[in-house]
Amino acid sequence: MKHVLLTGANGFVGKVLLDQLLMAGYQVSCACSTSNPTPRVGIDQVRLDIRDASACVATLERIKPTHIIHLAAISHVPTSFRHPLLTWNTNVLGSLNLLEAIKQQTPDAFVVFASSSEVYGESFQSGVALDETSPCLPINPYAASKLAAELAFEQYFKQGIRGVIARPFNHIGLGQSPDFVTASFARQIALIESGKQAPVIQVGNLEARRDFLDVRDVCAAYLQLLGLSDVQDHPRVFNIASGNARKIRDILDELVSQSTAVISVELDPKRLRPSDVPFAVGKCDRIRNVLSWEPKVPLNETLASLLADWRLRVEAEQ
Ligand code: A2R
């Protein structure tokens, strides 16, 4: 039976991916860094700080997974500016600890590393959708740490470790922190509707164009990438992208149109990133051709469910 170790299982993506892995019939062990992971009946849960090398070895020694999906990371760009050491320690040294543990304990395991489209950085200035051969020119500590981790993975791949690197573009959906733009908009609209916030939405850069994906589509891609463990020759790096450019303003307009409240918009300079790119869109030909993956959930459906979820959460806060 295929046995997956999922790091970062208690995060935004991890929770959705766990459901999909279980639905697909995988045995799953969840690694969570928090002392209070979301309880899941019948699921093997281990507490693991990936910055602890010996704990990584002990975890793999006990679990002996056939597959690993490595999501654990500092995943928020502004946090990476505020806490660069934490970011580098977690994203780079944490990944190295995991790779060393794989090499020692489960050298035949197949690993999917969740990197990020952020690694392309400066290359997005070209204003065209980027494929996997585009230069990686990070412009923030988060992206640089993910690229450094990619290099570490590439080195271990050369030494015989099996796996792939995924570069997901902006994924959104239920459970995402309001530190991220779509969740922030949906939360503010829900607060306004319930009278808990004045009818003004605080926004950052609305003109930026991004490649938005539903988190369920991204998780479906991770699942399909796991299937490459049965394939001899395959590419190492995969964009997970839709190829569609969406203005943040259009996302806001769509969410506001789904509300009956009368809402105005105000720029909050604190929400502007020190290094924002106007256009960040990916080509998805490789994953489409190799795995026949494509995004399935329409954006307006994702946004509707996001807003519905925030209405419930805001109501529950009373
Ligand atoms: O903060 P916690 O306790 O919920 O755990 C986070 C976990 N994490 C760690 N796990 C083990 N050892 C660490 N030192 C450590 N530091 C953080 O990674 C959290 O559960 C998870 C990341 O979840 P999110 O921040 O919600 O990220 P998301 O959106 O699920 O992204 C998944 C992956 C990340 O590697 C992104 O950079 C990538 O997809 O694109």
C-alpha cells in the first residue's frame, strides 16, 4: 500500500490535501509542527519540527513512508521579510534535514516538494506567462529560500533520491489565512455585512495580475505528481498554473458583486508589498501534457464558497 508522509499537514493546503489523499485510498501519516493539530480520527499524527534533524530521522524511521509530500514551510512573503532567519532555517535547512532523513531511512521513497511560482521573481517583468525553463530570479526572502531548497532537492535527485518539484501559482480557498488577498477581501465583506466593520474595504495593489487557482485543483495536481513514482523518466519541475491572468481588482469586484452590502474601497499602504510584481502568470503545458492535469473549479465558484465560509466564521465569532 502507498503510505504518504505529509509535512505541513495542519496548514491551508495540508488540510485539503489530506482529504484528497484519503479519498484516493492512500495511507497517510501527518506531520504537524503545532502542539494542537486539528484532530483527525484514525489518522496517524506526528509532531515534527523540520528544523530538528534527528527528529526528521526518527520520524522517517518510524513511519517508513513510500511517498512524501513536503509542504511544511514559512509560506508568507511579508513574514519572510520580518523573520528571514526563521524562513531560511525552516525552508532550506528544514528541507535539507528531511532530505538527509530520506537518504538514510527511506532512500526509495518518492518526494513531492511544494516550491512556489515566487521563485521566478524578476522574470515576471517580461509580462508573459512563464514556463519551467524561465530564469529563477527571486525578489523576496521567501522566494530565495524556496529556490535554495529546490537546489538542495536537485542535488539529492542527482544522488538517486526520487521525486519532483512543484511550482504552484496563487492558490486560494477555504481555510486560507486572511493575510492573503482573497481571504482578506472575503473576511472584510463578511464583517461589513454583519455590521462589525465600517463599509470600507482596505486593499493593497489592485492592478496586479495573478494566476489564481482553487486549492483543490492544486492538491489534485500534487496527487497526480505522486503517480510519477511509477514512471521511469519524467521532468523534475512542474508549474501548477492556469495560464489565466486575473486582476486583483476583478477578484474584488466579483466578491463585492456577490454581496448585497454597499461597499467602498480604500488603499491601505501597509498592504503594499516592498517588492510587488505587476504580472505573475504561469504556463501549464508541461503538467497538462505529462499528467493531463488541468484546473477544474471556476473562479467565481471558489470565491462564492470563500465568502460563504467567511460569513459563517464571522457569525461564529459573536
Ligand atoms: O505553523 P504551523 O504549526 O501550523 O505549521 C506550519 C508548517 N510549518 C512547520 N512544520 C514543521 N516544522 C516547522 N519548523 C514548520 N514551520 C512551519 O508548515 C503549517 O502547518 C505549514 C505551512 O502551512 P501554510 O503556512 O498554511 O502554507 P500553505 O499555504 O498550506 O502552503 C503549503 C506549501 C508551502 O511550502 C508553500 O510555500 C508552498 O506550499 O507553496
